[in-house]
Amino acid sequence: MTETIFDAIASVSVFVLPMLAAGILEQRKTEKERKHRESALLREMELETLKYETWAQAEQYYKTCQKEFVRNSLVYNAQQVDKEIARYAN
């Protein structure tokens, strides 16, 4: 009796695990696309609302925003580690 239950669970898991993995990958892809769309929309809104005298100023502002966006996304983990080290150092 238990042998058939374990066989049933094993056969179902063979089909469920690949579908679960595919679902997780699809969710990550969707989140990445959503984040990209949101950042593009924010850049577009900022460039429309801010009035610049020259195109060079607008381009420089865009480059600065991109650098800060990348820097903030990379620094978050480093700050978290520093906080953990400081907390356990005492």
C-alpha cells in the first residue's frame, strides 16, 4: 500500500517539478521586464517635466541618473553586509 503511494508521489513530482521551475523562471523574467519598463517610464517622465536649456544638459542628467540607479542597486547588498558586521562586532 505505501509502496504505491510513494510511486504515485514520485510520478507526480516528475511532472510538477519542471513546471514549478518554469513558473519561477517566467516570474523572474516578468519582474525584470516590469522593472525595465518602470525605469524607462521614470526617465521619460523626468526628461519631459524638467526643462533644460541644451540637449547636452539633458543627456548629462540622464547619464547621472543611470549611474545612480546602478550604484544604488549594487550598494544595497554592501550596506546590508556592513550593518550585519557592525551589529555582530560588539
